[in-house]
Amino acid sequence: MPAAYTKGADALSRSKSKYQRRRISFSVHDFDQLVRHIEIMAKNGAEINPKEFYPEVQKHRGKSRDLPMKDGGLRAAFENYLAHRLAKGRSLKRTDPLFLTQKGGPYSPNTLQEHMALMQRQWAGIERASSHSGRRTLMTNIIHEQRKSVKIAQKIAGHASPSTTLIYEDPPEESLSEALASAGVFYVAE
């Protein structure tokens, strides 16, 4: 799924703010050169459009990622779902959202989060979980249980920086006890 379908409160641009936040940066030297250039243009009587001088705004990378789907049951479920959508006469493009609402549009990120919370509470009996709980558990499992590198977890999570992946990684209590016992430190869990 592209990041635009899953991240941020404004992922689908449904809430339009009257303010546009932009972060731009350039050196004092570059700024001084720009001011001198505009002064020369003004002295020569040229029409000045300020927007022509704005530096380019750097956008979030928003990468999507492809991961192998090894589970045959999950693959079959997706194939059945897509066949059902095609049978209803919907043409599909690679950029289309995978799941649609009853109204036929894409789910908003907030609605997806609410659905995940309902499934976790009602189906799995997990009361205090969020839509990111599974993601955190997966990163912890990959790093601690499978003993894979942070780079592998980073690639699966689609993070640009390994430090972001480490935020999701939550060492299990047993790992803390083992590490302290190996160091010769007595540890009692609270």
C-alpha cells in the first residue's frame, strides 16, 4: 500500500487547512545573493513575481514497498476479493486502494485505525492495542526472536532510517533479564 493510504491524519487530503506549512532552508550566503539579484531586477524595471524565487520544498519520500506474500491462504483470499471486485464491474489499476468503503471510496486512515482497534478488541480480546501494535510486535519479533538485523526490519517497515525502526522495536522482558544476568547483575521485574 502506498504511504498516502496509510499514514497521517491528512493522508487523503480530506481536511484542508487554510494554512500551508512549508519548511524551506538555505544558507545566509544564498539568501544574500537572492536579495542582490532581486534588487538588480527591480532597478532595471523588471516585473518581480515572488513565487519564482521560492526554493523547492522538499517532500516526504512516501515510499511504498513490495514484500513477498508467502502464505497461500492469504494470497487466495486476496485473489478472491479482487475477483469479487472485478465481477462487480470495477476496473482496477495498480494505484487503486486495495480495500474500499461501502460507498466505494478509499478508507481514511482514521477509519482503518478504528477498524483495527475493533478487530483487536472483539476478535482477539486485546483491550489496549492500537493499529501500530502489530507493527511494533513484528519489528520486535524480527529483531529479537528471529535475530535478524535492524536493516531487514527497516526494509520490511519501509523506513528511510534505521533509527526510526528502532523506535518500534521493544525488547521483551526475558531479553532484558538475560542481558543483565549475563552481565552479572541481579534483576527483578516490576
